[in-house]
Amino acid sequence: MSTEKRAGTRPNLSVLALVSFISSFLVARAFTTLNPNYVLIGGGFHIHHFWYGLAMLAVGGWLGISYHSERIDRVAAILFGVGGGLIGDEVGLLLTLGDYWTEITYTLIIVFLALASISILIFRYLDSIRDEFARFLRSHRSLYFGVFLAAVSIAFIAETSHPTIIAIASLTAIIACIIILAYFIQRNRKGVIRSRRVE
């Protein structure tokens, strides 16, 4: 399979891995919810399913880098996704060293799913997104959006003393300033190009 064709299948593999991740997380969470007292004990140790997840991540990763076959790539993506879901189900247990039901599990899974979904879309439609974003920066809408984002961010910074909210609001304020600056740079370029045409 050529490099171009192989690269073209990557977004599909990403989606396959993401669906496998979500499915295995939901199945593991449902199983543990319905059977909270069912545990596998071997040699006196409670064997958590994140160990199976680690094994699947390792096997899926190894298959993905060792073979150049579309079928094996798909198997590797499924194993990688399932392994990630099993680990994701117990991320709260791993972080708190004992609290399986902690809310941080759901928060981290939601953040991961959002970032993974956005990444897949960005890589799949990078050229279209780049064109749309360039058009957006050349329009007046980018100025309005930048001003709105800066105002909201500054309001959040002024209203709270929570360090996480301040950090996120500061980041969005910086992004807003970059958008506003990009608008004026684009506008200045247009003015220079027009004046050169007139001359």
C-alpha cells in the first residue's frame, strides 16, 4: 500500500479507535455498575481491568507500527481503542488510589473525547478549516468575535479567584488578542495592496 493511501486511511482508523474507546468504556462502566462485587482475584491480588487495557494498548500499538496492512491497521485501531477505554474507566481509581467512582473519571473522559473528536475533524478537514479560518480572519466578524471573547475572558478573570478559571480565561484573552491583531494585520495588508494598485 502506498504512503499516500496509507495516510489517507488514518482519519478512518482514528474514528474506529475512538468508537472502540467509547464502547469499551461504556461496557466496563455498565458491567461494574451492575456487578459491583464481581472481581477477579489472582494470587491474592485484585486484578483491575486497566491491566487488560495496558496489554491491549501495547498489542494494538505494536501491530500498528509493525505491519503495513489495512486489515491489521483496523485490528490495531480497535485494540488500541478498547485498551484505552478500559484504562479510561479506571482513571479515577488510578489517580486517587482507591476511589473508582470519583467524578474526575467522567471529567477526564469528556475532555479526552472532546479533544480526540476535534483532532480527528481537524486532521480530516485541515485544508477546508484553514481556508475558512483565513476567510474569517479577513472579515469583520473576526474583529467582533475577538472583542467579544476578550470582554468575556476579562469578566471571568475579574470575577473569580479560582486558579483554573483564571488560567483558562487568560488563555482565551490571549487568543482573543491574537485574533484582533490578525484582523488588523490582514486589514493593513489589504490597504497596502490597494495603494500599490492605485500607484
